[in-house]
Amino acid sequence: MYNKPVLLVIAHGSRDPRHAATVHALVRRVRSLRPDLRVETGFLEFNIPSVHGVLESLAAEGVRDVVALPLLLTRAFHAKADIPAVLREAPHQLRIRQAEVLGPSPLLLSALERRLHEAGLSPADKSSTGVVLASAGSTDPEAIAVIAAIAREWRQTGWCAVRPAFASASLPRTEDAVRELREVGCKRVAVAPYVLAPGFLPDRIARGAHGADVLASVLGPAPEVAALVLRRFHAAASDISLPRIA
């Protein structure tokens, strides 16, 4: 019997092969930071292994405790409904805790800035640069409010301005936010995708960034994201007050 908690990273999945490749790269980085921790990956749809398949395999091996970590930046439908529903169907011998989603976190702001610097911005550019915080979008008001709050917080770190934008479900779109930052007088405009992996919606963000000066990469396997995954894991594994699922 495996007596240590297993970390199960749950990603949504995509028909775009770049998505799964980026998720696996992030998980490899997490493993490199904690080689003593068993880390598995499961997808809700489109990719394999499925979450259900991983859970069945763990149960067959005698694993008892699993921390299921949603690879999500906001607490919206997938975290509130899809993932708990899948976890409730897990083999009964597994004791599962669902960790918090990754965002919001100062580590994610650090990862965003890392990507902008990698795209060519320097710290000296900050005060003259407006940034579009471009997320996938959601119909969940809580998730939209979180993105707006992150933009306000990030603005306080010295950027000319920061505007939220959404690739779907909500407005404004990336191109609208780029135009607004031009209109308020920012010398240059950068788009920072607040997404974890490439795919359909990140591609829409990139198209909307056509009028910007800088387009950063997705967060992907940034060191800060890997560290945050482990932080969420430890919080769930150590907090016995968290409700167990299954």
C-alpha cells in the first residue's frame, strides 16, 4: 500500500496537442522540485489519461490518499461542478481532497511579469507600458470579478495601466483593451495571457493582440506556477478541515 498522498493534477484537456504538451511540461517541473512526491496527470476530456482512469489505477495500486488539484486560474464552473462530479465517481477506497485553484496569487503575477520580460520588456519600460491582462473568460461572475481585481492589484506595481480582457463569454475583448490603453496615453501596449496552456482561446487572445507592441507567452511551466502547484498541494494535504470527496 502506498501511504503518502498522491498529487493528481487535473487539466481540462484540448484537441490542440500544444495543450497537453504544456501541461506535461509543467508537471515535469513540479516533479523536479519535489522528487519525493508522486505526481500524476489526468484530463477531463480530449486527452488521456482521463481523471477517472488515473483514479482507478491509483486505487488498484493500493493508494489511499489523493489531493486533486484543478489546473485552473479561477474558481468557475469546472472547479465548482465538473471536477467534484468526476471525483465523486472515484473508487470508494480512495480518500480525496480537492485543492484550491491556482489563482489568484502573487506568484502568478510574478509569472506574468517573467513572461513579459522574456517577450522583450525591461523593468525600465514599466511606467510607460499599459498591459492587457487577457484571460479565457467565463460566465461565472465570481471568476470575472477576480480577473478585474487582479488587474487593479497589478496596476499598483508600477505599470502605466492594466486592463482586463476576455477571449470568450465576457467583454472587453483583447483588441478593445489594447485600443483603450492607446487612448489613455500609454507609450506602448503589452498583452499578457492569463492562461496556462496554448489552445483555441489563447490563439484568439493572440489574434486580438495584433495591435499591441508586445505579446507574452502563456504561463505554462513557469517556475512560479510549479511552486504554486506545490503550495496548493501542501495546503490541501495538511488541512484536515478540508472536506473529503468520495
